[in-house]
Amino acid sequence: MKNLIIASTSTLHGSGYLEYIMPELETHFAHCQMIVFIPYARPGGITHDEYTEKVAQTFARIGKEVVGLHTFENPAESIKNAEAVFTGGGNTFLLVSELYRYGVMEPLAEALTNGTPYLGSSAGSNITGLTMQTTNDMPIVYPPSFRTLGMIPFNLNPHYIDADGQSKHMGETRETRIKEFHAFNAVPVLGLREGSWIEVKGERITLKGELSARLFRQGLDAVELETGCDLGFVR
Amino acid sequence: MKNLIIASTSTLHGSGYLEYIMPELETHFAHCQMIVFIPYARPGGITHDEYTEKVAQTFARIGKEVVGLHTFENPAESIKNAEAVFTGGGNTFLLVSELYRYGVMEPLAEALTNGTPYLGSSAGSNITGLTMQTTNDMPIVYPPSFRTLGMIPFNLNPHYIDADGQSKHMGETRETRIKEFHAFNAVPVLGLREGSWIEVKGERITLKGELSARLFRQGLDAVELETGCDLGFVR
């Protein structure tokens, strides 16, 4: 039975790393001693070790051990045996490239389908969708495919942000970018604002956190979904 | 002899399409009757015809005819014979995919190297760099390669925007994204603010417009370059 928390962001403004969601994570990881951390997305280019250390310090507060996937000789095998998995944010192109390079994409999908508790934030959430094509990240490396884990039957746009009516910047708004995606793709996209997350329990998919989320579907007007909403109809 | 105008944006806030740069374009295209327009980037998903019509209306004001590259049976051949070329903005992943699909990337690079006057804006500017890896766009389609025209020996980040110190949004700033690019790539990146453009005349590359631009190089602090600056040292 699937058991995932898929968060828009790791960090809220003015708050510590994962702080806003820690009570939720205590329950989520209650039956695990050790969490395997996937540091591949390397935010700001930090090393795997630096990133893992930061995550280890955070989870030490709730008595969990954290080990970086990069420290195992056979990452694919380690994912199969993991008690729990957390994939942190950073660059989604890099994360997806590394998951393919180390042959982790498929065993990870299999493990999550079989019930390994999972936490994703930002890029680590992006990969739970059907494809990574609604990421906000720069294509700093060329992945062999844009296909991702498909743990939910739609795509995500983490760090979703509404257009700023006061801005004089002419770059595309997030909504325009997603509209461009829908000119070529039928996959629904959920714009997940910072502080929101999705809970997946078996086949049940629920919007959590204090905010509403914005749902984009090909050929339809975007709609706001209230927190607590059952997302089963999004496919 | 190369002859390019590479603009950050087509449109400034509160001003018409290409309006801010039209005096420059009158000189740039002075000896051309007809401009071949590459509409592949399809901003907001508009059709090739709609996009070409918008551009045709704009250039009619300075007495130029515009024809869309999508109307030719053999786009690669048409590029070779073009008097002048303009590539408009939109989605860079889509633009690059279509340039490869229609076999236009190579003949376009050849034509520009041989002196065909070129205008690029936004996505149409991105492709003049070595790769499209510092685009801001979403990967809505999967291009066969990230390599682009290489008309300048560096990459661009069009619509460059400084971090907003007041923002509570935790998504990566533009500067952080470019830093992530430099964790894996040695190519310099010029952050080109809206209203700035680069002029390429033969081997001379000059920053134009009213604003400074921000230069990012691997392992070095970012620096501001004043308008009028000779960009020959950036490689």
C-alpha cells in the first residue's frame, strides 16, 4: 500500500528545514529507524555529503538515523531494502539523470508501490508525478528521459506561485508556462503552493496543509482545490 | 560577417511588441525586403499562423514583409535563401525540438555565420548561445539535444531578474539556478535584463540598451557589466 508525503517545499520562509511538516513526519516515519536519503538533486551545487549531513541533523531531532544513497555500493539494491526513503529538493534535471544513471528509478517506483514510506520535497516531489516536465528548474544536465515515478496519475508544479499583478517583469508567469505544457500534453498539473503537501495512502490521494492548490487541465479553466480535498478525480 | 541582435525580451512593460528596439531594427534590417520568421516557440501555445500574423503587423510599420518558416515546404532550404531571420520567444524546449525536427539548426547556424541579419528575442536569443541549458522555460517537450547555434561563445539567461529581497517565496532565485548550472558546466552565462540586447558584428560582441548585465562564470563571483561593454573577453 502506497504511503507517501509529497511536499511543495522543504522550508517555509522564516522557519527551519522541514520544521513546518515535522509533526506529520514523526507519524509518517514512526515505524522506521533509518531513512535512506537521496541527495542527488544537490541544491545550489552542494555535495552529497553536505546535503546528507543537513538532513541527518534534522531527523536526529525525532530520533531517526539518515544514510545517504551515495554511500552505498549498489544504490538500486539499497533502495529495495530501505525502511524509508526521502528525496530532497534541488535541480530536477540532475536528480532524474542520476536516478537513471544509477538504475534507481525502477526499483524506487517498485519499493514505493509496495509500501516503503516516502517523503519528497520540491524536486523530490516532482519525480512522484508521471513526468518531470512541469519542473521550474534549469536544464543543467541532459537526462535520458523526462519520465518519472508515476506514483500519482498527474504532474506537479512545486513552489507554485500566483502571478504578481504589480510586477513589470515580462517573463512568463507560472500559469502561462503550464498552459504551454498543455498545448502538447494531456497530463493534469497540480500547482502546489509552499506549505502544501499531498498525502498518498494506498489509492487515496489527499491535499494537505493550510493552503488551496491550483489544478490545471488541458482545455479547461484552472480551478482552486481546498485543503483536505480528495484528489482521486485528478487523472 | 555575423550580424545579430540578441534581445532579452520582445516587449517591455507598458510598451508595444518590439517597440523599444524598433529604431535599432530599422537600421539592422535596412537592406532587407522580407524577413523569415521562425514561430516554433509558440508563446502561450498560440499557433504558427497567429504568431506570424502578430510579427507581420509589427514589421509592416517599417515596411518589411514577414513570412513564417512553417509555410515553406523545405524549411532548411528556405533558411539558406533567407534575406533576414527573426526567431521569436516562447518555449525554448519546443523551439529547439522543432529546429532539430525540421533540420534547421545547422543551416541556420551556417546562414548566420555567413552574415544573414538575425534578430532573436527571449527563446530566439537563448538559441544563439552554446546550449539552451540556462533557459527559464519548462521542459514541455523532450529535445534530441540541448546544443544550440553557438553564435556567441557563452550562454544567455534572458529575462534576467535580480532576487527580490522582500519575497517570502522559497523557490530558487535566478542566481542560484545559474550557480547550479556552473556546478556541472564551465560555459559562462550572461544574465540579460529586459531592455538589454547584444549586438554581434563580425567577431565584435557588444552589450546594448540602458541596463547593465550580470556575468556568471564558473568559480568566480558574478560581476555587473555596463552597457556598451565589449563582451569579447567572455568565453
